[in-house]
Amino acid sequence: MELKWWTLLVVCGATFMLLLDVTIVVVALPEIQRGLHATFADVQWVIDAYALTLASLLLTAGSLADLYGRRRLFIIGLTVFTLGSLLCGLAQSPLMLIASRSAQGVGGAILFATSLALLAQNFHGRERGVAFGIWGAVTGVATSLGPILGGVITSGINWRGIFLVNVPIGAFAVVVTLWKVEESRLPQANRPDWFGFAALTLSLVTLVYGLIRAGEIGWGNSLVLASVALGALFLLVFGIVECRVSHPMFDLSLFRTPTFLGGSIAAFTMNGSLYAMLVYLVLYLQDDLGYSALQTGLRLVLISGGSLIAATLAGRASSFVPVRWLIGPGLFLTGVGLVLMAGIRGDSSWTHLIPGFIISGVGSGMVNPPLASTAVGVVEPRRAGMASGVNTTFRQVGIATGIAAFGTIFTNSFVSHLNAALSSVPSLAGKGASLTSTIQQGYASRVIASAPPDVRAPLVAAIQSSFAGTLDDLFVVSGVLALVGALFSVLLIRTKDFVPSAPDEAVPDPGDRTDMGGPIEEDDRFDPRSPAIDPA
């Protein structure tokens, strides 16, 4: 087998591993929480640690690959991700798991920034179309299979298996890469923007930390206010740095193009609404309705399956339908689907969620393919890599801040609903906050068992109704966020902003910056800082 097909094999294997791991983790969260005796905040950090490191390192990883070699960085990314997976599987505390998830995010950022560049270096002409087609199919299958495989592994083995399964795959990929993949780098590559990287990382971490802590100790706490203020300050510093450095990792002038701004808002609201809500849907299905990880995964297939089908159709339609009429209506359907999920009660069945699952899944599928092309289609080829990376950064920031903000809303809403539901039970009246803390750690059954026999029935009813009422609030908030994204998409995304492509530049991937045949030149290279997919 020729070397380029080995390259395709390891790139697809790494991509499959990365995407599968994201959805698998979501399904396994309740088991992780119980297994490590984790708090509700810990559960949020298990997802956010990965998203934040991916978002902050993504653009810098692309510059490092240009400078030191894409094959070399790809191997480093594989090694870090594999070791991070091993440490996740061996984690003995929430802190160890969160730190290991951050390591996975570092490896994931490097892999996302180098994968498609390796394919573009090795494939040309029609073969490139085949390679990108296979890679695209792998991403769709991985995303769809994630909930099911996550449920199978978590229910059949335990939650540690979802991480440990990556170890042999990653080790095999490292060996094949060392043996069969050729090196490529960019002559006269720019040095990474380390000051921008540091400012962005500090901004995201402090902001998300403040949002998560607000759910635990309230918005009036000085630590919460200081964290949010620091996040805003570091974000301002990041903007100043990017305006002053000669080679910024994030060219803020891109936002002068309305379509790029609209696409960034769409990326943030898409991941900040439906994808952030998946965490709370899983907690509802498992902790409140009592489904296993496998049963939960099978139900979530309605979302991922609908998204896969719609994405296939949207990818074909984007060649003749203006992308604003795919992204805007897609976000609208996502918002409508989330709002339709509202209205659940304490005694509701999961079937109440089916229409919303299907509609929101179809909506997300309509958004993702054209959103990727929007990010890179409005800039000249030399900035396509940065534009693609910025778009995926907005996706990861959306899911990280969405999970953190929803967590704060969840805690405050649950306490309020529980206090109201227990007001007629004298021995439990006013104890909503203390009960919520225990329930959020996955110990609702322990709370019920320790209650006096005469109040167990009303306590169960109160917990179920409070969980339903709280989830209703989140459905409405996330749905409105998606609808706002739909409005901005329709208003800002314009066909006239797209940069015309030369007739011979019709390539399968919107981030491709090579000439279909000859060597990759400095100003006409394939340089995506991230693939046109949603790694979260």
C-alpha cells in the first residue's frame, strides 16, 4: 500500500478516536460522577477542560506544525492524547480526571490542526476528493456511533473503558505514523503568537471558572466576581495583543466582514445551545428517569442520527442554496426543537422529548456543513486556516461557556423549585439548598433512603418535579440562544461576502489551500487550524 493511504488510515483513525471520545464521555458522566464521588462542578469541568484546552491551543498548534513539521506535531498530538486517555482511565479523583482531560485537549488541538494538512500534502487531484470523502464519512460515523458505543462500554464494562480503549488505537497510530507518514513543513513559517495564546487561555479559564463557581456559591461571592472580571480583563488584553503583534494568531479585522461575524455567532450559539444541553439531558435521562448509559445512548441517537442525515443533504444543497438559508433555518429548527422539549413534568416519560430530539438534530445537521464553508469562504486563501480555526474556537468556547452558564442556572433553579415543592412538608421545608448539593452529586437515592418513611413519597415527587421544572428552564434558555443565533445568521451572512474561487480550485474541503497538483507554496498552502467539523 502506498504511503499516502497509510497517512489516510492514521488520520482517519485519530479523527475517529477524538470524535468518538467526546460523545462517549457525555453518556458516561453520571457513572463517572458516582465512581469518583465527583461534585456537580467536577462533571462540568470534565467536559470544559477538554473544550477549553482545545479552543485556546488550536490556532497556536497550527503555527507550531508549520514551523516544526506536521508529521512531528501529529505524533506529539497522538502521544499526548493517548497518554491523556490512559491517565483518564486510571484516574482516582475528579482532579486527576480533569487534568487528564486537559491533556487530551492539548493532544486533540494538535491533531485537529494537522490532520487535514497531512492529507492535503499527500493527495492531489481526484484522489484528494476521495481522501476527504472518506475522512468526512469517518467523522459522521464517529459522531453518530458515540452515544451507542459509549453506552455499550459504560454499561458492559465501566466508564474507564471509554478512555482505555483509546490506548491501543493511539499506540498503533503512532507506530504507523513513524513508519509510513512523510514529513512536511512550511518554509519561512511564522513564530507562534505566545502572548495571544496566554491571554486567550487565561481569559477562557477564569471566565468559565467564575461561571461554574457561581452555581456553587452564588453570584454575590467576591471570588466569582473577581474571576469574571479577570476573564473580561484578559480578553481585553488579548484584543490589544492581537492588534499589535506582527503575526497575530487571531486577526480581529476578520470581524469587519459581516458574514464572518455571523458565522462566528452561529458557531457559538450552535454549540452553546444544543451541544451544551446534552450534558443535562444525559443527567435527566439517567439520574431522574433511571435509564442506563446504554439506554441513554440509544435515545440520543435520535439527535445524532437526525443530524447525520440532515448534514448529508445540507452538504449537497450548499452548492446551490445560499448558506444563510441553511444556517439560519437550521439554528431556528434547533431552537424550536429545544423549546419543544420543555413542558415535561415529574411524571413525564422520555417520549415527550422525541419531537424535540428529531427537530433539533435535523437543525444541527443543516448548520454544520455550510458553517464550515462560511468560515473560510469569505477570506483570501492565505487566511483560510486562521478563519477555520477561529470558527472552531468559537464552537469550543460556546460549549464550554454554555455548560458552565447552564450549570449555574440549573443549581439556582433546582433549589427554587425544590423549596417550593417541599414547602408543604414541615420537616423538609427550606432545605432545598442542602438537598440539592447531595442530589447534584448523583445521590438522589441516598437522600430518599435517609428521609423518614412518611415523607419519602412527597420527597420523590418533589425531586422529580423540580428536576423537570429546572430542565424546562434550561430548554427555554438554550432554545432562545439558538433562535438568537438564527436571527443574526440571516441578518449578517451574505452571499456577496464570499471570495470567488478560481475554476480549478473546486476542492472537496472548504479549507483546502493547495493548488490541486504541484508543491504547496507559502501563500497558497493548506493551513487549517482546525478541520471543518465539530469536535465537541
